[in-house]
Amino acid sequence: MNEQIIIALATLTGLTIFSLTAMRCWQGWLTLKERELEQPVHRKFEMENGSPEGAARIEIADLKERLRKLEAIASGVDL
């Protein structure tokens, strides 16, 4: 009986240490993501590459063209 108590306490201690370590890592990751969101990325992108709206429009046009090609392939039309 005494041996089982020691094993149970050791397991509980290990689980507690693991849980505390995981919680600290999670808080660190959240802090990192919070700092990334606070950085003025949008302004930097806007100055270097134009407006984000323009980039989004180009991407949407590209996706529409890909969709047209896939629909043509699906219906058996040669492009």
C-alpha cells in the first residue's frame, strides 16, 4: 500500500509540473502573437507594395480565372 501512494504522489507531481510548464508556454505563445498583432505591418505593406485592397483584388481575379479554367476542364472544353 505504501508503494502505491508513493507512485501516485510522484505521478501527481509530474502531472502538476507538466501542466504548469504547458501553461507557461501557452502564455508565452499568446504574448508573442499579441506583439505580432500590435506591430504596424499594414502600414509597412502599404508603403512598399501599394494598398492591401489592390492586392486583394488581384488575388480575387486570379482565383476567378483559375475557377473558370477548372470549370472548363470539368465540362471537357479545351482551352
